Amino acid sequence: MMSITHASYSADRWIIASNNELVGAGKKISLETVKPSSLATWPEKLKLKLSANGLSEEIELTLAAPTQANDVRRIYEGNSKESFAGVVKAELVGETSNPLIMLAEAGGVPPQAAASALHASPVAADAPEANGDSPTIVLAKPGEEPPLSSNEPIYFLMGSNSERGTDARFQISFKYRPFDPKGSMAGYAPFLSNVYFAYTQTTIWDIGGDSSPFEDTTYRPSLFYKWDGSGQNIWPAEWRAGVEHESNGQAGLDSRSLNIAFVRPTWNIDFENGKRLSFLPKIYQYIEKDDNSDIQKYRGYADWQLRYGREDGLIVSGLYRQGTRGYSTGQVDMSYPISDRLFGRTGTFVHLQLFSGYGETLLDYNQDRDTQLRIGLSVAR
């Protein structure tokens, strides 16, 4: 059980800790709190927001009877109705407080393992030391995902049109966090646990052609720093900033490559039905583009991206690029699960993709291809 000492008392924000570290449908949540000194009395109700993997829920918590007449700590209780999976972020709605993470009981995690995972997670920098009766207030930054995880969608799709005939497009993508938050290096320099290496490879395969050759492959290794934002008012919920190399691995006249520096803020809007709308523009500056010096005319300086849906249902995502000379590109992806989620955004999904515009591969960045519709399966989205 977590507890809160007088040392946690704050003049302008709530301090919260969870007395039950697992959350599940129908399970009671008991929240131990210290109110801001600016509040003369304890409110009868508080709202707690739970969110995980695109699902969210707001729970009304009711003030429990005090155990002591002048206790600076009070308990609020309520019940969750949503079936979450994995790590669940909890924070008060309409109040300034520290966030918590909890573990979903429905995710098949044994209570002993769940408790161990929570206590092993990072502690808030401004929280008291976790000894004796001091609280262990766990922030969801970082540590919400394993060191190796999906980055962009992973899929295999097939389609046909009059220009290309029958072809396939497939993509693999992952990111790796080399410094685990619980590792010795991150313990010495905690900021290193937000460093990621990522790799994405996209291939167009001319299945209908003679000998079925690969038409072109784009390779994109990147190094970036990822951190959580406040998500309050106009501020993003997440930031990424880094550098990326992109090339097609060919030589001579067919060689294409570029290097960019980018920043990608993410804004999320959660709805009561568990759906989430995310706006995540990737804004970049070209560092080197000698092999395709006019690529900004066709690609511009930003990938405008939207994502909408819920992780256990339909997800629709869109990409739009606007070149400096009026050339534009659009892509829409729709996916629906046909198996249970394995972790976060992974599972098995029916995937439909529509592409229109320039630069489906780096080789034809300045060529306008026929609109292409493909269908297949994805394992991450």
C-alpha cells in the first residue's frame, strides 16, 4: 500500500497515491490524497481519468469518512468500468496533481508481478524518498513500453492498378530504447532513458512483373529524444526531436538520399466512448539532399498526420504532404483487429491503404503515380 506523509503537502496542487495498484472493470479504486493548502475544505467528489493505449475513462470518486478528526490525508473511492490492458495512467481531472501509473488487472498480470512492476518504476523527481511510509508516486515517463517496440505501422498489403499492375507494399518499423530507466546508466543520468533509436523500411514489390522484382526500398534509421508534455491547454502530450537518414540504397542515377532534423509534437483528444483523436505533425528541415535537391517542391517541410479510433476497434490515420510548388500527397490507412492485442498497438489487423500523389518511394519522389488501393494485414498500427 502506498501512503503519503506530511512532507508531501503542497500549497498549489494535490498529491495522490493509489492504495490498490491494479485496475479492472468493476474493481474499486481507493485514492489516498493530500489537498492543496489553498483549499479550506475537502470536496465531496473528485474525478479521476484513467487512460491506456487509446482507451480512457473518467471515474467519479467520493470522499470517504476520515480516520482521524484532523487528518491531512483523506481517501476517495470509486469504481472503474473499462477493461484496460497493460499500463494505465491516472490523473485528476480539472485539478493540478501528480500523475500515477497502475496496472490493468485484465492484462493477465499476476498481482505479485504487478506490484513488483509498479514499485520498480521511476519515482517522481519531486516526491519524497520511497522509504518507510513515504509514497512511491510513479510517473508515466518513461517506462510505459518495453525497450523494443513498434514505431510506425508494420504491414503487408497487395493491390493492383493500370500503371503498376499487381504489386505489394510492406513495411517493418521498430524503435529501441538503449538505456532502460532501471539500468545503471539511466540511474546515473536519468535523461538518457528518453533516447531512442528507430528503423523503418518500406518496400514496393512488383509481384506481377517478370521475376517479381522489388521496385524500390526506402531505409530510414533515426535517432530521437522522446519526452512527455503536460497535455494541458494547448501544450502537446508528447514530444519527439531528432535526426533521420533516408535512402534507397542504390547507386548512380537511381541513388536517392537525404538527411533531416525533425520535431514531432503530439496532441491528444480523448472522448467518452474510449476513442482518441491524435494530431502529430512531423516538422523537418533538410540537412542534406544532394541526390534530390528539389524534393521540397514535392514533399514540403512537414508530414501532417492524424489518427482516430480506439485500440480495440477501428483506427483511421491520415498523412498529408504539401510541396512548395503545389504538389501534394495523401495517404489514408484503416485497420481493424481480428485478434486480441498482444501489447499496446500490436496484434493482427485487417489493413486497407489508399495512396495518391508523389513519392510513394524515394526513387519516384517527383513522379505522380496513379491512385493505389491496397489491402492486407498489419501487426502494428
